[in-house]
Amino acid sequence: MDDEERKGTRADVNSEPKCSILLVDDRPENLLALEAVLAPLNQNLVAAESGEEALKHLLDQEFALILMDVQMPGMDGFETALQIKERAKTKDVPIIFITAISQEPHHALRGYSAGAVDYLFKPFDPWALRTKVGIFIQLYNKTKRLQRHDVIGKSIQETTAKLKASLDGDSNAKEAATLAAHLEELANQLPH
């Protein structure tokens, strides 16, 4: 495996705007380790030392992914995940649990029941984690592109309807030309 492959999908994720990834762990050394592992992806890494702090960050910012410890004082990772999944704004944000808790299957099942998309045990393989995170960044960026294309498509339909109405009615050529120029501008925003 060469150096670029070890870095995980670096070239793939750096061609898009930076995403925000929320890292949640009550131990600063674990947050530092996650930041070191994910740094090659060149994304915006936001650290939270508790479930409560994570929820506050989610009020202010949009995240592509959450990496969260399970065992934390106060609100644990399971409870935090349940609250994240209850909010309309955050219910679709994928959560990966990373934990040193017992590797008993019922712990992982509880994590998936709380809304996690993956459940990793410490110590984790840095390359595998970076690769998984890179894939979630790609999915997030593709979803955002599709949402933008949907908005542009709807605007094209609305402008087309207005153009047809202006051509069928008593509108002047100036209004029709303005609408046609707007359609051309929208079409240019779509990928070629």
C-alpha cells in the first residue's frame, strides 16, 4: 500500500468544500488522537468534551458526521445520540460510535438502536477510520450537490412556466428575453 492510499480518500475529499465533523469524547487525549487521524482529510474538525456540548454545537452548525464516545459522564453517547435523532435538523446526521466499552454484542446493538451507522471498538485502525470518514464526507457532498440540483431544477420549471405564460399572453419581448436569460443562467449552474 503506498503513502497516498494510507492517507485514506484524501484526494477525493479535498476537491469539495470543507465539511464539519463533530468529535465527541470526554477525554482530551482521545479527541487529540481523532484529530491526528483525521487531519489528512483536511476537514473542519470540531471537538466536544460532553454530550451536552455536542448538542450545543449541533444548534449552531451543520455536520457531515459525528464520531462519538459511548462512555461519558453526565449524558452518555447513547442518550446524546437519541436526542440528536429526535431533532428534525440533526436526525439525518450519521453517527459512528467509537468506544472502549465491552465488546459484547448487546452494546453495539444498543448503539445501532440509538441511531448509529457504525460502532467501532478501541483501539481502532486509524487507516480504516479515516477511510470510513472519507466515504461519509463523499456521501455528504453528493447529497448537497443533489439538493442544489433539485433547487435549480425547480427554479428552471418555474421560470419556464413564466416564460410560456408571457409568450402566450400580452407580455412584451423584453420580459420574455429576461426570463429566457434567467433560464440560461440556471442551466449554466448545472454540471455539464
